Amino acid sequence: MARRRRTRTLLVFGREIGALRGIYASGGVGFLHDMLVTAGGEDVFADVKRESVQASTEQILARKPDVILEIRSGSSELGNL
């Protein structure tokens, strides 16, 4: 049985509201990274041995994620995406 390729995933947990600036993403260690890998994804910043990465849009484009997941806390900010 052939193995499926893991989906290259960017896991974003913070950014400037209403913009693609100030982006914080999961790095190659820590809970968010472990959760992503356990779910079957390949963390596009797995080579960065930190819990988080402040990523520019250029860095994100260079990593070529197949999927971008954004997690947020609370519901009051959802109207300002």
C-alpha cells in the first residue's frame, strides 16, 4: 500500500487583524507543531527549531504550503477577519 504524501501546512496562530502582517506561525517544536504532525500534516516551518516563527508573506510564499490553517481564541474578533 502506497503512503500518502503529508499535506504541507502552515499553522497560523496570530496576525494583525484584517491584514497579512505580523503573522505568527508554528515552528518545528512544541504543542502546535506536534498537533499538526499527529493530524497528518507536514509543518512548513519544521526546520525552524523554535515554537513560533514571525513569518513574512515572502517567507510563507517561499515555503509553498498546500494549506493554511488559522487558529484563534475567542469569538469577538471573528467579524474582523
